[in-house]
Amino acid sequence: MNSKDVGLPRLIDRLAIALALQAMAATSLSRAGRNDRAVSSEDVILPLLRDLYGWPSLRNGNVDDPQTSGYDLIADGSKIAVQVTVQHEEVAKVRKSLDAFMKSRPDDSYRALYVCFLKPERVDRRALQNVIAPEGIDFSQDVHVIERHNIVARAGKVGVSRLSELVEELEKGVGIRQRYEYSVDAIAFSNDLVLTLLRGFQPEYGGGLDQKAWSSAGDLLHTYNRASWVARLRGAGRRASDAFASEAAVAIEAVRQFCTAGSDEPDLQHNAIKAWKALDIAQSNLRDYAPGSES
């Protein structure tokens, strides 16, 4: 393995990208009715939480008891449990998990429930301030909610050698194809960005507009631009990638303006749709270039 791939900054980049890919894949497949990737998130994230949060006894509680409710992972030594989810209904999911954990925890000494959200969007922690935990359960949105950026921020809690092992294990679990020459499936990233942004001006399944779609798409674009294979693209592949990133920035801004102004602004909605269509075309052009291709 190239020594540049195992320095702390590089490992942190690899960690962030692999977590983002898992979040996007699990969320997208769940919307399509496939929950296998979401279920696998429990095992994918377990080694990281065990080492980075100092829960050495953390294990998958569903292995011993498939009927476990309210949590997926449990640490008998630390007396804590973790619910891993890709759901967007944050308040409802936390309330349901807390109530179920209260009833299904091994005994009263297990007081703390952490909820780990592995999804592209940031959690609205202000909305979670109104969640009241059952008596005897410790929960606060500041302490007991874990997001991808929280995990990445703890990367320095372990040595570089151990972090390298954790990142490699994560990459294999996520399904990144090349273990020794790090690569990212740009098509998956770009496709998820396009679909995420669409929710900002087109109601999904009869629901309302996603007011955070443009922000989530911005996070995806930032991750896409940091992918190591992008820097290696040459010729037509690089031009297609640059065009996609440029159209994405324009479309994200157009959807942001529409969401900020409200749905009663037809001109802004027209601009958002037009920009999104241009982005969709750019993403189609990008599909011709596999990660790491040169021309």
C-alpha cells in the first residue's frame, strides 16, 4: 500500500468518504424497498464505534436476540446501547427507539441509548430538544446522537496503525472495489446527489418538499470533490467530472433560492427545474467514465 494512503489526514479522508458511501447506498436502496444495505450498517459501523467511543464490549444484540427492539448494538461493560438507522423521520425514530429500549433493555442498569444516524443529511438536533426520554433512560440530542461527522472527528482517538485497520475493514464492508488503490464509485455519488436535489422541488410519494435537500446535496458535492480518483481523471473524463461539479453547484444554489423563498415563486421553481435538468444531463455524460479512467 502507498505510504501516502496511511497517513492520518489521508485515513480521515478515506473514513469520511466510505461512511458517506454507506449512508448514500443504504438510504437510496431503502427508498427502493431494499433494506439489506440498511441492515448491514449495524455490522459496518460496529468496529468504529467500539474503538473510537471506547466501548470494547460492543456487540450486535440482534445476533443473540433477533427480536431486540429499540437498539441494534449493546455494550454490556459500558451499560449502553446503540440504535443504528438511516431513517429521515428523526424525532419519530428517536421517540420510538427510546420507548422500545425502555421495555427491552436487559435490566435497569442499562440507562443510555445512543442513536447513530447513517444518512446523507445532517440531523436537526433542535427538533430533538423536544424529545423527552422515559424515566430511567439518559438521552440528550447533544450527547446521544451520533452522525458521520462525529465519528470522523474521533479518528484521532486511536493510533494510525489501528485507524488504518478500521478504515480498511470499513471499506471492505461498504464494498469499495479496490482495497490497495483507493477508489470511489463516482456514479453512485453523482446519482445520489441528483436524486437528493430533486426532492427540493418535487414532492416525494405525495409528501411535501424537502427543505434540506439543497444542503444535503451540497454535502454530497463536497464529498465528491474530495474523492481521490477525481484528481486522477484526465482528458474527457476530467472535463465531464468538472462539468458535473459545475452544474451541481448551480443547481444546488437554484434549489436553495427556491426553498428559501417558498413554493409560491414560479420563476424560482422554473430556474430550479432548469438547473436540475442540466445537472441530470451532466450526470448522464459522467456515466461514460469509470473511476480512474483516462483518455
